[in-house]
Amino acid sequence: MTTDHNLMLYTKLAGFRLVVVANRFGCDSDFSRELHDRLIEGLEAAIARIRVIMELEQNLLVGDDEFIAYQLEGEREIFGRFTINLLDDLEIDFDTHEYRNGSEWINALTVDNSGIDIAYPELVALAEEQLSSLAPIVKEITQETRIPVDAARVSMAGAGEDEPP
């Protein structure tokens, strides 16, 4: 990415942040306000990352420093994997048969008389109706910035449990 590209991305992200803040005033439920707040936080995090990248690029232009170049490469790699999660985030470690949604790791292995069972939960995307006015904004953010915005809940149906009401 060039500095010009980063500046344009910074401008787009800041613009989307303003749109989401303005859209939040029309929220009629706590759930919708929470989704808006999480999206605002995610956009602010992306803006902060871009600012760090632009500062490192500027420092690299001033002087040829190997450490700054290495740090810049790392920041770009991290930003390339950046995702905004509006609800749940599920991490699965298939080697240890554990998963986590939040802070604690949970073992997916169960053993009983019938044998060994491994059941992982899965992420289920929210429908556009549940996202309401955020749906078109989320699509546009992903299209314009190439930053994925995930709005999904963890479903234990894949782990053999019924979904809560």
C-alpha cells in the first residue's frame, strides 16, 4: 500500500464512522445500538492502525531504518487480516479440541459409554432484518475498504445442543 492509498482508506473509514454515528440516532432497540457501537469501535481501531502505518511510512521516508521497515511490514500484515466483529468471535483449536468465544477455552471432547464425541459450535450470520439499517452500511464498508465486517452469533446447534430462544 502506498501513502496515497492509506490516506484514501483513512478518509473512507472516517467517513463511514460518521455515517454509523449518525445512523445510531435512529436506533430503536438496545441490540441495534450495541451493533452500532461495536461497528464504531471497529472503525476507530482500523483508523488507528492506518494512522500507525502512515506514521511508519513517513518515518521510513525520512531515514532508512531497518527496524522501521520491519515494523511497517508487520503492521501491514496485521492490517491485512483485520476484521470487525460485531457480535461473537469463535476460535477453534483443532489440535487440542478446544474452542473459545471470549476468554475461556472450552474442551469440545465428551466421553461416555457410547464413545468419544467431538462437537464444536459454529458461527451463524445475522439476517439482514436483524442488522436493519446497518446492513447496507456493512456491505459498503466491506466493498469500499476490503475490511470484512462479521455479524454472527455462536450457535451450539452444531455442538448437539438446542439453540436458546
